[in-house]
Amino acid sequence: MITPKVPTYALPGGSTFPLLGLGTWQLEGTQAVDAVAFALDIGYRHVDTATGYSNEAEVGRGLAESGVARTLVFVTTKCPPENVGHERETIQQSLNDLALDYVDLWLVHWPPNGEARPETWREFIRARDDELVREIGVSNYSIAQIDELIEATGVTPAVNQVPWSPKDFDPDLLAAHTERGIVLEAYSPLKRSDLNGSLLREIAEEYGVTPSQVVLQWHLAHGIAVIAKSANHARITANLDAVGFALAADDVAAIDALGNG
Ligand SMILES: NC(=O)c1ccc[n+]([C@@H]2O[C@H](COP(=O)([O-])OP(=O)(O)OC[C@H]3O[C@@H](n4cnc5c(N)ncnc54)[C@H](OP(=O)(O)O)[C@@H]3O)[C@@H](O)[C@H]2O)c1
């Protein structure tokens, strides 16, 4: 099949980052293996997991069972905050479980004890320099916490993965990431959306798509990376198909107005 055209960014470590990916939180066992393999077979090239999801072995099996070459897939995993002080063991365990030589992106899952923790960031830089990971980033960090990491080390996170959806739209926060050259990546984009809300339903009807597809395409229209989880083949497919249309600027602006930012 023809791989749908998912937009990408070039990240600082030289990777190509597909802006739409498959989330895997709460996918377990054979369901996780199947979802990952199916998603890759239909054209996904970005899979998001974490040590904390306890499914890296299954995600790795899904990668292996799909016929897609390792070099074509962007794999993200995350270091749990409780593992700080043991960063190297954590990434080695992730690589073992995933059965990979490297991951494309490694994130600090949450600020440890609510703090930026430059010591952990230095360990991330070492892991990148040792080629265990291609890109390094953070998740659930504030801009102030990110600035603390940059100030301490001179190294800017490639990505900040945060909860995001139309109701979370905050142009100033988005601009603060863009100004620093950081890709904002949205998690829980569907769960956080009111998919039965009248505006999303009206726009979906206008384009002949679903409210979920409107939400995913709206992220892409802003250059925001977005990951959606599904265990269901039809919904995994529909979510990827969100790349297949474009929203007019006035529809993007109408959805922006749902935000509190
Ligand atoms: N960094 C962090 O702290 C953090 C936190 C949360 C999540 N994440 C990552 O972000 C990913 C996505 O977030 P999420 O899993 O919380 O939420 P999500 O992807 O926004 O929503 C997933 C839920 O929506 C359903 N769904 C999927 N596609 C749908 C569609 N087209 N129409 C209607 N319902 C649909 C899924 O059910 P079915 O499976 O039945 O389709 C599931 O219940 C996670 O899987 C994880 O990889 C990261």
C-alpha cells in the first residue's frame, strides 16, 4: 500500500520525526503487539511507548512482526521520574525489552519530584552521545523547567510531550516552544476533546470526516506532533487518514477559540 503523507520535522540529532504517531499507553499483551504491527503495516512510522507502560517488549514484538525496516520507524520511550539516578540502567532495560540497538527519542516522562533536574538531563545527553538514543526530550515540563535544563547544559530538548487538545490551545505556550526550536507533541488529544461538541461535529460534516480526524488534523495544521492510541484496526486506520485532508484557516481559528489559553 502507499504510505500516507504524514508531515515530518527534522530534529537536531538528524532524525526525521513523523508528526502523527501511535500511542500505546494501556495497550497490553497480544493487543499491543497487534496494534503496533497493524499500524506499521498501514503506514504509521512513529510509535510512542514508555518504561511506565510495561509494554516495551510487546511494542518491540510488534515492530519485529511488521515488515517495516527499523530505520523507517521512529520509536519514542520515556524514563520514569522514579528512575532518576538510574538513567543508564533504565535506557538499557528499554533497549533490551524493545529488542532495539537505539531508540529515536528518549523523554524524561515527568519532572522528577516536580523539578527540572539537570543531573538527569546530563545523563540523557550522555546516552545520546553514546548513541543509545538519537534525540532527547522531555514530557510534562514547563517552559521555566526547560529553560533551567538549557541554562545548565546548553542542550535544548528536541521535544516536549504535553497534554494538548483544542480546549488546551494556548498560542503563547506554543510560541514559547517554537522560539526555542522545541517540537510540541500532544498526548491524549482525543480523550481531552469533546468529540460530540457541536463545532467539531459541524466541521467534520463539512469535510466529510469524523470529529476525531478534525482534532488530529487541527494539531498538524499548527505543526504540533500528535499521538493517538487505539487498539481497534478501524480507528487506527481512521486516525492515520486524518492526514488526508486540510482544514481551511478559518476552521482552524474557530477550533483555536475552544482553547482556554
Ligand atoms: N507523556 C505522558 O505523560 C503521556 C500521558 C498520556 C498519554 N501519553 C501518550 O499519548 C498517547 C495518546 O494518549 P491517550 O492514550 O491518553 O489518549 P488518546 O489517544 O487521546 O485517546 C485514546 C482513547 O480514544 C479512543 N479512540 C482512539 N481513536 C479513536 C477514534 N478515532 N474515535 C473515537 N475514539 C477513539 C481509544 O479507544 P480504542 O482503543 O478502543 O480505539 C482510547 O479510549 C498514549 O497512548 C501515550 O502513548 C503520554
